[in-house]
Amino acid sequence: MTGFEAVILTIVTAATPLLIAALGELVTERSGVLNLGVEGMMIVGAVTGFAGAQLTGSPYLGVCASMLGGMALASLFGFLVLRLAANQVASGLALTLLGLGLSGMIGEAFIGQPGLKLERIDIPFLTDLPVVGAILFGQDPLVYMSIALAVSVSWFLFRTRPGLALRAVGNNHDSAHMLGVHVIRTRFLAVLFGGACSGLAGGYLSLAYTPQWVEGMTAGRGWIALALVVFASWMPLRAAIGAYLFGGALILQFHAQAEGIALPSQFLSALPYLATVAALVILSRDRWTARNDSPSCLGQVFVPDR
Amino acid sequence: MLRATIFAAFAMMLALPAAQAADPVKAAFVYVGPIGDHGWTYQHDQGRLAIEEAFGDKVETLYVENVAEGPDAERAIERFAREGADIVFTTSFGFMNPTVKVAKRFPDVKFEHATGYKRADNVATYSARFYEGRYVIGQIAAKMSKSGVAGYVASFPIPEVVRGINSFLLGAQSVNPDFKLKIVWVNTWFDPGKEADAAKALIDQGADIMTQHTDSPAPVQIAGERGVHAFGQASDMDAFAPAAHYTAIIDDWSAYYVSRVKAVLDGSWESGDIWGGFAEDMVVMAPYTDLPDDVAADAAAMVEKIRSGEFHPFTGPIYDQEGALRVKEGERADDGMLLGMDWYVKGVDDKLPQ
């Protein structure tokens, strides 16, 4: 493996959890629900994924467990904000706190255990190709899945009828309701999808990125994913660009430091955030499209019978 | 009126536990992180468990996790004092001012603050000389490295961390004067993902031995994946990469905590300041694994030399990066210089972030 390949592989690993979580939140927000509990669902996904893999001996079952963990928390959130019409911001923040505490409790038995790693794929001959081999054919399975997910979310939202219905619910829930779209059900499914993605992103951390369980290991990635959705102006492919840019800047600044480049490390640490914000703002600078893209019912409560 | 009632209620809450506190000694701990960090807070909690083990039902221990540094800490500390704790350990640098403040209001409660420098009649401070261990692993690194380059995942540019880097490199230079050290600052104490990424970057640039001043086992694990070697931090991290892990610098607070609670039990507790290292068993090396016998024996011998006071890691001549003589030949850096260290020794290939 050459240095170039190693750097690209590291960047992809850093970007993937952000991308997966951002895609889930993007779909949730497109349906008009603001779920600030990404960090909480992610950390619960990390611990259930780790636990699932340790107990069954299979990292793939761990991946499933991480999605289920995220969905369990998301369904609680969905019940609160959709069924009981609770405030979305408050419920989302509560979800994060709940997730952080709950994950610590579930994970107590797993502290200090080395985890099972979701191995990178290895296709004879193809993976050994010079320069591009490891990058194109040597990633772990979730990397391919995350890219497929970005493309399919984009396709679903803008090229299918259910996607249109979901956007309609997010843009004007009253009209969508009049047209016979089941607003609450659509939103609940979108929330569940968001939960599954957040959980999966957490599972990626505890199964592929750093196969271990330590409390608080998401370390704020859920919040970065949330910010990516906004800066990507709710466009899946822009979110992918943002995630890779963020990962790229993060890794390259580490390399710059290790090379001994004389820039303050605090500035270098802030660089990924600055670069991502700047790039996504430039991408979304067209005000007309920006207005068009953001779901206008975001965060608003919908009660059909009232 | 209402206010008066509330005050009366508070006064009762204050008075009651104090009257009841006679039987078991209550020892309380305020933690900055979760017990499950497998690092800093985990080791403090091991110390708490050691107290329970040592004294059985003569003591009762209490703790609170994830206390933010700042005003929140004051509330947490005060709560323990009100609940009748006899001794409160506050285990993070940022708890210093809150501890001193609360201690003024509760002169009968004893307080112990880790890594700080403000003391009072009922506030003692304690810390550990981790740099002693870093000198030892620096020597091991220089003996075992093939590329002659080590990677250092660093947290924040504070004296504690800079001292560790200097001590590591001084140890390495004592074996190989041309030894190189690459440093990446991740600006966090705890973020497994970032720590892993930093480790990968360092290994990609030729480091074949990893060490860290951050709290998660991620860099050790990455070293294992990449087939290079590493030293654990704060606790034994061998399980995360058995083939890569040479040894670890372990913070061991158990003996200190047990001795301080014992002092409370027999009434001999006094305020003071302990900065303990190998000699006090506050810093301990994990078992040496995957090392040639002579390297392991040399490391153990060096630990003994530091323990007995025969050798000090910061013994002159020590030059800083600009080549200025900081410690004269044959002299030792005093604790004041060590506690305020804000310069790199000669040979560090990095500019210290200010």
C-alpha cells in the first residue's frame, strides 16, 4: 500500500460515519421533522452494534444491531413529537442526553474489550491493482453502502412518487394532508430511517473505525452531521461532498502537523470546519435554490384533527 | 416568608447529615469524565474501589461522573459536602477554584484536588509524575524502533503534556541522539476517531512506534492494525493490540487514596501536596511484553534508578530548541521548572503551539 492510498483510505474512513448520519437526518428533515438527537442515536448505535458483535461473534450482526439500536431511540422520539406533538427541539436534545446515558449503562460490561473488526474486502487481483486497487476495491463494506445510500436517497427524493410525497409533507403538511398523504406515517418512517442511519453511523465507529467501546466515543460527530445537512441545503450529494471534504481536511491537517509545517495546531484543527462551511456555502449560494431546498415545515407540529 | 422557610429547610439539611456522619467515613469523588473511558477517570475509580476493598463497611464511597469544569462542579462538590462527606476528591485540574470555594464554606470537610496548586487547611493537592514513565518508554522506543522515528498523539499544549514529550525524547536521545519524534496535536483529551486518524497519519509518515497523551486506546489499536508498536496510556491497553503493546504508563491512585482515607479514619489527616511518581507507586509500568529480555531488564532497572532518586529524567545538560542551555550539566530541573514547562528540548521537530 502506497502512502497516497493510505491517506485516501483514512479520509474515506473519517468521512463515512458523517455521511451516513447526515443522509439519515437529511431524509428526516426533508419530511419536516427536526431531530437534534443524532448524537444520542449514534452513540446508542455504537454500543448496541459493539454488543451485538461481541455476543454473536459476527460484526455483520453487529451492524444490524446498531441500526436497531438507533431505530429504537428514533421510535421513542417519533412517538413523542408525532403522536404526542411534543416540541421537536426539546425532545431531540433530550434524546441526545438519554442516548449518552443509556449507552454508558448498556456498555458497562464491554469496557476494555477489544472489538471485532468489520474487515475490508479483498478481491484477489483487483484489490492489488496499483494506486487505485485498495481505494476502489479494498474498503470495508459500509463504505460502498454509504455511497450507494447517497445516490439512492437522492434518487428516492427527487425521482420517485413516495419521495415527492415525503418532500410535500415537509414543505406544506396541510396541503399534503388534503391530498391524502398520510403525514404522520410518512414522518414516522422518515424518523425511523434517520434513526437507522444514525445507529449505523455509530456502529461504523465501534465496528470499523476504532473497534472498541468507550463511553462518549462519538465525540460530537452527530452534531457535525446535523450541521452538514444544513450547509448542504438538504441535498444528499452535497452532503456527501461536505462529508468527504471534512474528512479530507481533517486528515490532511494531521499530515501537515506530522510533517512539522509551522502553522498553529489550533488553526489546523479548526480547518476542517472552516473549509467545509466555506465550500458548502459557496455551493448553496444561489438564494432562490436555497429557499426552494429547505423544507418549509421543518420543526412544525402537525395535528390532523385539530 | 417563603424565603425564610427555604433557608430554614436548607439549614436543617446542612445540620442533619453532619450530626449523623459519625459512623462510616464518607469518601466522595467528583469525576470529569465517565468511568467507562478506560483511561483517566477509570483509573480514579479503581482507586475508589480500592478504598472500599481496604476498609469494608468502615467507609462509604460516593461518586458523580461527567461533571463539567466550572460552576457545575461547585454544585456537585457542595452537594457532597452537604450530604455529610468527610473527604471529597475532585479529580480534574478545572475543579481547582470550585474546590477551594466550597472548602471555605465547609471547614470541617476535607478536600483533595488532583493536579492543582491551590491549597488551604482543609484542601490538599496531589498529582503524579507521569514524565518518569515517559523517559523509560522513550528509551525503549529508541532501542526498538527500526525507522528511528516515533509518533506522538498529543492533546493540548499545556506544561503537563509538553513535559511528557520532552521526557520521552530525552529518554530516546540517551540511547540514540538522532532519534526523531513527530507530533500531532488533536486538541481533545478524548476522541477515539481523531486519535486513530492522527496515529494513521504519523505511521504513514514513517513512525514505527506510537505513544500518546490522549485517553482512548485507539492509537494502540491502530498500531496493532498497521503492524507497528505502541505504548498504552493511563491504563494497561495490551488487550487492544497484544502484539503491538510493549508496556503502558499506568496512573495508580489506589495506594494514595487508601492512605488518605486511613488518615481520615485515624484522625491524622493534614493538608499537603504530593507529587508522586515511581517512588510513591503512583506511576507504575504495565508488564513488558514482546520486548527482548535485555531491553525489558534495562527498562526495569531505569525504573528502579528513578524510584531510588539515583537518576532524574531532567538531568542537565538540557538545551531547548533554540539551543539555549536550560538545565546546567549535572543539575536537575526543579519542580517549578517542570510545572511551568513551555519549551521543547532540542531535537523536537515541531513548533510548540502557544
